[in-house]
Amino acid sequence: MSSSSKLLAELIDALRCLPGVGGKSAQRMAFHLLERERQGGFRLAVALEAAMRDVGHCSRCRTFSEEPVCPVCASASRDKHVLCVVESPSDLVAIEQATGYRGLYFVLLGRLSPLDGLGPEELGLPMLAQRLGEGEVEEMILATNPTVEGEATAHYLGQLARAAGIRVTRLAHGVPLGGELEFVDRGTLAHAFGSRQVLGS
């Protein structure tokens, strides 16, 4: 888009970094902020700057947190014997909102995908193996997405847990194959979570 304003052009270009936002959508957002939501725009800028600066990863589970240990990991009321492994922080939020799960989490921040340069190191699996070796975890729930990469990741994680003598369960496939947890409706996710099964060797 040609614009007489360099700052407007930069704003539109910056908005395009968001998923699913192309040139037209970015332009519409920028115009909306400048025409009708200046206060909202300032609030967005402040919140964005603070989050980019201060939100890191929990040292225990790797989810987003501004504290070294997130509130879930720090909570004394969570069941420390059950560990649910998810691909992303959004999957953790989906499970928290849809189920009554009271255990702890480990967030992979991806799934095994050698073509994308995502191997065991990038997914924090050495950290996970160390945590499993501490002797506190008795059951590991595999809540990776039911995609080809998600299934391969679950298989790898299952071997890791069994080597540590830990019971492994996998979410039941009420979750559609090829689906993403954050987009599954709450009823389906709650049913799948409640019907998890022991993973065979």
C-alpha cells in the first residue's frame, strides 16, 4: 500500500507479523486504531511492550510466565505425581478451561519435526528427562495434538517415560485426527481428557 505517512506504513507492516493477518487485514486494523481506538492503541502498545520485555518461560514447565516459576508449578494444591505434556501454552490453557485436571504440566513449545529443525533439544526433552528422573512423577499424560508429528512426538515421549518406569497415558481420540487442541470444543476436549488410555509399548 502506498501511503503519505511513513509511520502508518510501518504500523501496517508491523501488524502483518500476526498469524492470519495479510496486507488488507493489517491496513484495516491500523485504520481502525487511528480512526476510532486511539486509547485502545496506546493501551495495546503499553501491554505489548511490557509482555515482550517481561514475559519469559517457567523454569519448571516452560509455559509463559513473568515469574521464574509459574503459578501452576508453584501451587501447593496441584498433584505433583501427574504430569501432562502439551505442545504449546495455548494447549495448557485449553485443558485448564475445559477439564478438572489438577496435576502439573510440561510444555514442549513445538513437536518433533526434523525438517523444521525441532529435535529433542529444542523441545526441552533433556529437561523433561531430568524431571522424570526426580522420582516425583508417577503418570505422564501425553496431550500432543493428533497430527503425524504429534503422534511421533507422543511415541518418543512414551519411550522416555517408560525408561524412567513411569505410567504413560494418551488422550483418547475424541479429538479429531489432524485437529489442534486450542480449536477443539470444550465438550469434546473434556471427554477426550476423561477417557485417556494407557499407551501400549
